[in-house]
Amino acid sequence: MIKVNLLPVKRKKKAKPLPTFIIATILVTVVICIIMAYLVFFFSSRLSERKDQFTKNERKISELKSQIKAVEDFENRNKMYKERNDIIEQLGKNKAVPVKVLSEISSVLSSGIWLQSLSVSGGNVSMEGYGYTNSEIVAYIDNLKASPLFTDVYLQESKSMEKEKISFYMFKMTCKIKV
């Protein structure tokens, strides 16, 4: 005999497989999260490298600025030294000029001429003096013109004067010193 059970039996339902769309979405989401994590790590490490490089460059710039300032200070000191050295050399060259001028003036001075004042300003010489005759003054001027130390000898004034019944000539003249 055959037995037939007509009572309803509760059977377990088979689990339905997840649709492939959901699985694909989950996989894509996981892959995107992994890629995003990698990019965050990659860019944060590059950013920290760039920050380190930036701070190194800033330090180097400040060192170079201090070196540039030191070079500029050296150049200024060197320029000032050269200017002072040039002045000292010029003074050394010019210290013999007044001696030469006085020596030359006195060597060409004739016996009938005497000088009252002599001034040297730069390369110009001004003289005032007296002579017994006008021809002695002219001879003195000619001697100065013949001198290798003087140029542009110019008699500005010569006038007759008398003092205590002695007649003489007062003269003013200028000339330039050859350099």
C-alpha cells in the first residue's frame, strides 16, 4: 500500500541567489574605495614631500640672501677702500706740487721783483707783487711762460705806485699748473 501524506509540510525555501547587479555594485564600490584610499595615501605622501622640499628651499633662500648681503657689504667696503686709496694716491702725487711750484717761482724770480701774496687753488696760481720797473715785471712773466711747470701765464694788472718817494710797479697775475 502506498501512503500519501496530505498534511501540509513546511519546507525550507531555498535561498534565492543575490542578483548579479547587486554583487557587481558591491564589487565596484569596494574597488573604488580601495582606489580612493590608495590615491589619498599617494597624494598625502607627495604633499608631505612637497612641503619638505618647500621648507628646504626656504632655508636655502634665506642662506643665499645672507650670502648676497655679505657680498654686497664686501663690495661696498671694497668700493669705499678703493675711493680712499685713490684719494691717498692723489694726495701722494700732489704733495710735491706746492714744493715744485714754489721752487720754480723762486728760481725764475729776478732781483728787482718781490712777491706780496701767492695762492694756489686747484691748478690755478694767483700772484701779487712789486717790481722796480715794468720791464722787470715783463721779464718775470716771460720767465714764467718759458717755465715747463706753468701755462696760460696772464698779467692781469700792472700799475705805477709811489711810496715814501720811491716809485715802483704793483702787478697781479695768474697762471695754471701743468699736470
